[in-house]
Amino acid sequence: MRKLYQKEWFGIEFSSFADLSSSNLATSDFYAHFYDAFFRRYKSYDELPDDWKSGKREVAEHLATLIRERSRVLSIGCGNGYIEQQLVDEHGYQGSIVALEPNIACSQWVNKDRIDLVHGQFPDAIPDPAGFDFAYAASIDYVFTDDEYLEFLRSIRYSGIKDFLLTIVFTPDTSFKGTTLYLSLWLASRLGLRKQGQLWGYLRTPMEHRLTMEKAGLNVVQEGQYHYGPRWFRLKPRP
């Protein structure tokens, strides 16, 4: 596992609204300030960066093939809801989508006429997870420590969800060049020659993901990688 650091997101410099910490993850107060700046800068999905939207559209296209025959779908950690909007508006999904998001500040654009938005944490905010035909979580694994990640996957295992996609999973560059760069930046920060930025989360190798999934009682039945980089894992509970 490698630590991940960020200095900006969506072109918004974190130092413009917060003191950055390289040892503590961003707090809810940090995200409240970030999304205040985000919604001042962007007024709709159309204004978001094209490369960001292109990647999310690839994920939505993948999901559309998996949920076409499903009547009730759960999204865990929907963020600003762009993927869900794509599923409804561009892919014509006619079933029910429940979009769960812990951060109330980030989901202002969710189409509440077609998507049932719930603010809270999984599984506490979802009374009957087993009632969904399919569930997915996009780009949330990096926020967890190892213990939290195992606990989350176990909550999927024991929720009654039978088919789950963990998607937009970024993994570290473990090549010689990537490892050398990571160690060089780490050393420079320790020597005070470079600021790392805000601790943003953790990156795990595909093997580290598989081992944690196995430990949680989930079988990896499919996995793959999107053209724009991140991986995905389709999981089912072990009998």
C-alpha cells in the first residue's frame, strides 16, 4: 500500500482554502470548503473537464451492460452523480437507482426525479441491501485504511448483496521507474525539499486488493482495466 497525496482537484488548489496535512486524511470540514469552491466554479456537468467526463462515461457504459436487466441498483458513494446521470439519461436505464453519498455537499446536481439520493454511510443508511439486484461503488477504495477497507468489504459480504462491482480502482505504478519516482519524492519530502500535499488516501496493488477481498469472504469473478487507467473487480459472496 502506498500513500496518495493531492495538492489540487478539478483545478482547485487546496492551499487556497485549507492548511494541508501530509499525515491526516481530509476532514469533512475540508470537503465542505472544497465543494463550496467547486460549485462556485462549476455550474453544471457540462462545465466539468472533458477528460474527467470521458473516463466516467467509459465506466457508465460498462455498468450499463451489467444492469440492463436489473430492476433495482445501489450506488455506494455516488459523489456528484455524473455516472448515475449517464446511466439514466444516456443509456436509458429504466430501473430504480438508489445513490448513497456520505457527503451532502457534493451531490447538488443529482437528478432526484430519476435517482433516489440518500445521504449516509453504508450499510447503516440502507435498510435492506439484500433487496438490490446489483450494487457498485466507484472510486471509494482509496479513502480506506487497510482495516477500514476489510471492514467495508465484509459489510458487502454480509449485507445480502449478491453481485457487486468495485470500480474506478487506481493502483500504484510498481515499475522500476514508478517506484524510483515515488521513493525520490518521499525522500525529498522528508528532507524538507518538497511538500507532499494533502494526504488523499491509499493505493493498493491488484494483488493486495484480491487478498483483502478473499479475506472478506468475496470471490473475484471478473476483473479488468479501463482504457483510461483504473481497474474494476466484480465480486460475489463466497458460498
